[in-house]
Amino acid sequence: MAIVLGIESSCDETAAALVSADRRIIAQRIASQDDAHAPYGGVVPEIAARAHAERLAPMIAAVLDDAGLELTDLAAIAATAGPGLIGGVMVGLVSAKALAMASDVPLIAINHLEGHALSPRLADPALDFPYALLLVSGGHCQILRVDGVGRYRRLATTIDDALGEAFDKTAKILGLGYPGGPAVEELAATGNPHAVPLPRPLKGSAEPHFSFAGLKSAVLRAKESGAHADADIAASFQQAAIDCVTDRLARALEQMGPVTALVVAGGVAANQVMRAALEAVAAAHGLRFTAPPPALCTDNAAMIAWAGIEHLAQTDFTPAPLDIAARPRWPLDPAAEPVRGAGYKG
Ligand code: KG4
Ligand code: ZN
């Protein structure tokens, strides 16, 4: 039974995990850097890279120890090679290269977005290709059609902020701290989602792309007006964001052809109100709905190890060369047209 070591270090989570081809997470360790970045209201790349460098090596030793395995027992070492904050990505990828070289185990360079895109298949053995994927995190906001391993068609991206970023900025405006998503969801549960009139940017537009910058500005104005309770602002923001997502998703589903399921992944997929709204979209389109458990939605190394397992199973699998470069940008669908305004989030 093939076992793959996964390494994740592209943002503010340092993680290592061992996953087997029969979908067992044999061991995993994850260290969040939330406390280190909280005073700044967002991730500081230099602080992140240092924290990864300090934590990763002992973490890898710990998961191997937990499982009672040696490096030479592994079928491959899979590391996130981009996209993300380059200092952190380099820490993880260089570590993986060193271990692969020392133990003569194949290296697999994983696109972090592919980790999110395939993670639902780790949790749900019945999930078959092709499926529609809504990928919503702090750095990314995309709708993809997943046709198979390495075969992704991007139908939509954001022209400004990612959805998780919009939650984080709203949290900052409301003084809720970082990361903001869970705090906004908690406060929103006590507010009225229709109390504050907020825009739904791009709702109804022909292309299924996203925009959240105008919504964030409107949240700021609502807060500064002093006319609304924070809970009402949080609830109204969450409702506006979800309305945008369901509208854009419905448009993308019209354009992508038949799929087996609607899948949501990425940190924002942990939001229960969003999940309920997405379930309704799936039902309206006659699709099965699936979302990985919250711990697999936010950044983790099990999804990177699993993507490695999926690559190993391909008939044309070849290990990555040991001089492969870390990539700050790495689109999942290289053929996707650039969208005006979309930068690294595309
Ligand atoms: O996938 P992830 O862990 O890291 C990135 O690749 O970005 O996603 C983190 C993002 C943050 O913006 C966080 O605020 C958001 O996911 N998030 C949430 C919730 N939990 C995490 N957003 C809304 N509701 C939540 N419950
Ligand atoms: Zn992520």
C-alpha cells in the first residue's frame, strides 16, 4: 500500500501528513501561525517563512515517528510548490527535495490549488470526475470543472479580492481579529441579514466571475455611519457574499456542461451558512453536493499527500526533477484567459 508524505507551507499553516492509497490519514501535524500574524491583521510573508523554517523539520520527524515509518518506506514525498508566499513555499519544497535526495524517494511537486481541488476525493470515495468545484479561500476564489487529475477548466475567478479575504477584511473593520471568517460567521448568527443594504457586485453579469472589493467598501461605510449594530453588519455582509456566490455559481453551472456533483473546498467552505446555500444550488441543478470536513477545507498537508497519491496512480507518472522551482503564481488551468483585475488570485 503506497504511503505518501505531504508537506504544506504556502501560507500561514505549517503542516506534514502521511496518507495511504486507501484514503487513510496515517499521521498528521499542523501548526497555525495565527497568533504571530494577528497583530498585523493579515499574513506577514517574512514572519511566515521564518516560522515554517523553524517548525517543519521537527514536524516531519514527528509524523514519521507517530506512524513508525522511515523515509525509505514512502512511495513519494509530495510538497506544495506554489502558488503562495514564495518564502514559505521554498522552505517546504527545499525540505522535500533534501529528503527525497537523501532517501532516494520520488519527489512530487503539487499545486496547492490542486490539493484543494482533489481533497474532496480523499474524504468521499464515491466522488467521480467530472465535478464542479467552488474553491474559496483567503487567497483564491474560483469555479473549476475538474475532469481528472491534472485536467482543470477554470470558468471563473475574482477580479479583486478573494472571498476569504472579504471575510477577513470585514472582520478587521468590525474589530473581530484575524482570521476573520469564523468570527464573522459567529457574530452573523446573532444579527439580521437584511438589516443593512449592501451591494452584490457582478450579480447577474454574463461571465461567472467574482468581485468583492465594492462589498468590502460598503461594509466600511456601514460601520462608519454608526447607524448599524455590528452583528447586523456581519450578517448582512455574509448574506450579500453568499448571494454573490450562489448567483455566480449558477451561471458557471449553466456554462460548464454535465457534471456529477458540486463540490466546495478551501477555508471558506467551513462556513455552515454558505454550505447550506450551496446545497440548495446543487439541489436546484439536480447535483450531488459534497464538501470535505472543515479540517480538510482549510490549508493542510493531508490534501497535498492525497494529491501525490492521485498523481502516483496516473499511468504517465514521472517524479519531479530535484531542481524544480517554487512558483509564486501557478494557475491550475494555464489555458484560462487572464481576467482584468485578477492577479495572483487568478
Ligand atoms: O484555505 P485556507 O485555510 O487558506 C488559504 O489558502 O487561504 O483559507 C483561509 C480563509 C481565511 O480567509 C478565513 O477567514 C476563511 O478561509 N474562513 C472562513 C471560515 N473559516 C475560515 N470564512 C468564512 N466562514 C468561516 N467559517
Ligand atoms: Zn489554501
